[in-house]
Amino acid sequence: MPFAHAPFARTRSEHFLKQHTEIGLDNSDATIAHHGAPVCDVDFYGDAALADPVSAYDRMLACGPVVWLEANNIHAICGFSALTRSLRNHRVFSSGHGVSINEDVNKLLIGSTLNSDPPQHDVTRAITFAPLTPKALEVVRERIEAQAEHLAEQMVQQGKFDAAQDLAPYLPLSVVRDLVGLGEHGKNNMLGWGAATFELMGDPRDRRDTAIADLKELRRFLENPDTLGALSSGGWANRATALGIESGMDPARAAELMRDYIAPSLDTTISAIGYAVMLFAKYPDQWTKLQNDRGLMRNTIEEVVRLNTPIKAFTRYVTEDTEVEGVALAKGARVLMVFGAANRDPEKFGDPHRFDIERHARGHVGFGHGVHACLGMHLARLEISSLFNALADRIGRFELNGPVIASVNSSIHSLTSVPVKVKG
């Protein structure tokens, strides 16, 4: 439920505690305590928040723009303005110490583009981003659009399908895996390795051992000298490693660049597509509006990604004592950057839970923000727009045909089942 922010005449802590009471939550859930931050009772990685992250976001925002998550022993920045200011300040809020909540996991991930700061970040990003620019993607546009047309026709003929299982993974798995070109073994394991990486960015708890095993398998793949020889000659991974070696990296370091294509290129797009179909089934007027005006496609994608926010949160390492919204953050601490909450902050997005494809949604943080804006966002937009243009040409209406089931991952918000039937 949307809520209104009261004037800031009182201290921030008093203001947000009052607000917490006004929306009907027990004050015991938001005690003013930790370095000026209200204590929020949300367990960000617990079963309830994994099943329903939106309710967790609401509880956090009701407490304040920066909260202390006692269950997770970490400060969380959830307000839009506080989050975006902090993300732009990469000198103080560092990714170079890793972005997982777990320090042991960070030791395995530091050095990738995501887990680095400028200037190192800028060097590796320039290499891996080259085939993902809008101009470069024009080369593969026709292929992606043709596959989207084929898939849409198949779904119409079936009449009933699971959007999360039959529709959402198709383009990433049939086109993008080939474009990355990790060889047969890498291709067959990309999805699992990506999911494991995202699990370990957060706190997977009883899923940890499985995720660690998958991540170790990825490390063996990257460290195997035979891996480079098995890469597809025209693939993005081969190009990146070759350019890395040419720039002076040793082959082992250059092979690490492949990680930039493994985690972000599949899971987040799959998540957004499944979530979009659920939204269109629940709000058929928005589907009709898009069918009648394809000029709304880009804004539709931004609104879907805002509401879904595939990557719920990453951490940053605080490099010096600082203060955010009156909350003291100590040097050496970690802080959770909650993208999903910021995208539903009513101070930025009025009536934030409403799905409105005409909303001015650009500026959301569903694709990240600052120097770490999503490497594959232009590819994701191309895949999603191609697919929904093809579907809009053929399908007049989506209807839910069973329960929507959320998947379980500590960092990715996605759906594992969205059963629908379609009408022409």
C-alpha cells in the first residue's frame, strides 16, 4: 500500500517511526537504535522476504531510507535518493572489495568487472561491453527478432504455456548462450553458474553448499587451460579474452573476463520476461495499450524492470567513516544497497506498486546505477522488445491459468511458474 511521507520537521528517526505507526505496523518492529538508523525486523534473506520481497521493501521504507537489519547484521540503504547518491560515490562505497554479503565469497569474486572499482573497472568493462553497445547489437538484431517470431508463433499454437518455463528462458538460452560462445561445457552450465553466483552475493543459507559447489566448478572451468581453446572463435568470450591478453593480461587473468557474460546475461532477462507476462495477465488494459501503441515499448520495459528489479540487492564496502541520511556508517563496514526497495520508493515513484506503462519510469535502478550500470541492459531491452512485439502481433490477452510461484534465490527476484492461456 502506498504511503505519504510527513514533513521533515522532526528528526529523521522520529519522522520514520511516526510514519511506521501511521501505516499500521507495530512500533516494536522499528526501534530507533543503530547509529541513528531505525531497526527494522525484516530478515532480508529469510523465507518470508524471499517469497514476497515487495512486502519486505515496504517495511524497510516505512522505517526510513537507511535502516539497520538486525537479523542480517547490516545497514541497508533502501530510499531512492540515498541509494543513488551512494552508488555514484564509488570511492566511499566500494565494489572493489566484492559485493557479496559474505567475505569468503568475495575472495572468490574480486577482480571481475562487477567486483572492482575504477580505474581497473573501466579497463575490463571497456573490453567486455564492446559487443553489447546498441550499435554492436544491431548485428544480431535480425537473428533475435526471427527467434522471437518463431517462439511467439509456437506459444499461440499451444494456447496454454508456462511463461516462466516455456517462454522466458528461450531467447537467452537459444541465442545469447551461442553469442557468448563458452564451448559446449560452458554453454550447458551457464544458467547454473549464474544462479549460484547470485545466490552467493547474498545469504543462501541451506542452499549455500550447492551454490558453493557450482561456483567451484565455475572456477575450475575458468582456470582450466583447455577452456580458452574450446571457446567459439566468433564468440564474445573469445573476443574478450583475446583483447585482455593483447592488453597485457596473463591468460589466467584474461579468462576471468568471461565471468562478465556468465552471471548477468541470462538470469536477469529471464526474470524480467516472466514477470512481465504476469503483469500483463493481471492488468490486461496495459497489454491492450501496448498493442495499440508500440511506441510505448521502451517505457514498458523500464516499468517492468522497475517493478520486478531482478537483482534485489548487492553490498558495498565502506572505505571511510561517512554518514547517509543522518546514519553513521563506519569504515570497514558493509552496507546493503537495496535496488528493489528504491524502485518502490513513493518519494520517487508515485503510487509505486501500480503497473503503468505510461509512467515516466526511466531513472529507476533496476539496471543498476553509476559506474556499475548493468553491462547487458541494451541486450536485455532488445530481447524483451523483440519478444513482446512478436507476442503483441498475435495475442489479444493473457490469462493466468494457475498459481504464480516465486523462485528462491538470495539476490535474484524471479518467478519459477507463470501458467497462462492466451487468446487471439
